[in-house]
Amino acid sequence: MPVTTLAQFSIERVEVMDHQGNVDESLMPDLSEEQIRHLYEMMVLTRQFDDRMLKLQRQGRLGTFARVMGQEAAHIGTTYALEKGKDWLIPAFRETGAFILWGTPLEDILAVNAGDERGQKIGEGVRVLPVSIPIATHLLHATGIAWAMKQKGEDAVALTVFGDGATSEGDFSEAMNFGGVFKLPVIFLCQNNQWAISVPYHKQTAATTVAQKAIAYGMPGVQVDGNDIFAVYRVAKEAADRARSGGGPTLIEAHTYRLSDHTTSDDARRYRTAEDLDPWLEKDPIPRLARYMEKQGMLDEDGVVQVREQATQKVADAVKAFEELEPADPERIFDNVFAERTPNLEEQLRWLKFRTGEGR
């Protein structure tokens, strides 16, 4: 019998803006000058905040956290394509900019990273889940939310964000399969920053791209220049529109690079060289967008300084507000674990009161 070809596939890579800020006008998304300036301000604020958080951590005022330097365009551009209050964001732990974009107070983010769970409280009407540290488990939460929204007939989309390391987890496969089978309104955004802690991408998978993994699950997959905020927004908007129209999920691979350590407890110098960073520093998403805005007359050198100074002041105000927070009641750790406290929790509470002098 003859050998026949059952199907053929191809994976696209989308780029709109080059490193010098030149764009392909035929691919430019529909964004106003005000929106473009807002995106720039959000990326600068995220970078300034990230830098200040590192200083606070090194001073012992914050705990371990994952920096986002170099990846601002990937998650901010994608989240910007969604509708706040209508769509869901199911993050991992490197999406600080998305939280800021959707209105999370900076002082709350600081509180969370200082171990104060009160900072995890989500604002009224905002559909965001808390930070998820376990790798890839939150992808299943995203498909569950998307399934519920589809069953209820909601015109809404769930966006979940993860790193390239998550694609090696079984949860990734289960979530992708479930989303594909039931044509769920969910966007899977992989921030492929080339490193799963110290494991480089080529040791993570034999696949040329993460995007091609979508083929096996019956959904579109696309790779986008993750440092090109216009390309990211364009691809995310198309994925969101597809999901709303009943077209099911999309896997987006934002091809980017982690310029910092994996977390503040990591030292990337042990497994990569300074030269590895050089080509990616040239692709930094913030100065790239600034170059475009300068060419369009939307920004000048004074404007760059002004945006940075405004961001620095916002961060300083947030740090002040964070440090003025009243200490949390330690007894709160026993609340909201179970509907009613179990005997062992009651015993632990009595021990705490005794140690703090209340039970003496």
C-alpha cells in the first residue's frame, strides 16, 4: 500500500519592530499614541520596581523573588490585549508587570515578597489568581476556569503564563490536551527565556520551538519576538479574539531572555558567561520601544528621563507605604486553612499564645 501524508504543519514567527525601533507598518497593531506611551511607562515602572526590589532583598527587607528584567514586553504586552475585570490572569511567578498593569498596588507586591499574605488580596472586580510557585500546576487551574466560563456562556478569556521549563512537566501536557479537546477560551503564554534555572533550552527539549508543541494538541502555535511589544500585543490580541469567537486555545511562545538570575537565591554566573548576555542586551524591550517613539516624535531624551523619574518616585512612595504597614497578627496564619480549626491547629495556636505571653 502507498505511504500517504496525513497532514503537514508550519510554525510562524512574528516580528513587527526591529532592534532600532523600525516597524513593518503592515503588521503594526491598532494602538494609539496614548496606549503606546502607557505601555512604555508600564515597562519602565516594572523595571524600576524590579531593581528596587533587588536592593531591598539584598538588605534583608524582602525574601527570595524572581526578577523580570528583560521580559517586561512579553507579559505586559500580552496582558494589555485582554480586558481587565472580564478576563482572567493565571500567573506563575515572573509576571510582576502584569500585576502592576491590572492595578495591584506596588506596596502589596512588596508585602507578599516580605511574607505578608495580606498583600495577596486581589482588588474588587479583578480576575487574577495569586502567584503560583509550583511549576506548571497553575495551567490546570487556567483550563478549569476557562471550562467554567465556557459552560456559563461568558465572553471571557483565561491567560496563563509560564516558563520554558514548565513544558517538561506533565501538567503542561494535561492542560494543553484538555484545552484542545474542549476548545477552551484559554491562551497559553510561554515566556521562553532560554533557561529553566540552570538548564539551557536545548537540554530542556529537542523541539526547535515551544510553539510547535501546539500541533499535537490541535491548537494554533506561534512564536513571537518576546522583546517586541508590538508583536506580542498583535499575537495576543489575535489569540484572544479567536478564543472569544469559539476558536479555542492558542499556544504563544514569547522568545525572550532572562537577563537576571533565576531568583535572588541563584547565581547565573555559575552556568553562563557575560558574553551570553551581550546580544540580548541589544534586544532589550524598553530602549527598543523608546527608539520607535523617538522616531515618531512621541518621546525625546527629556521624556525618557521624566518617565524614569516618575517611575522612581512611584516606587519610593510604595516602599514608604509598605514600611508603614502595621505588622500582621501572627494568629492569622491559623485562619482560612479549614472551615473550622482542627484540633492540631488549636493546639498550635495555644502554643503560639503561650510563647508570646498571652497564655501565661
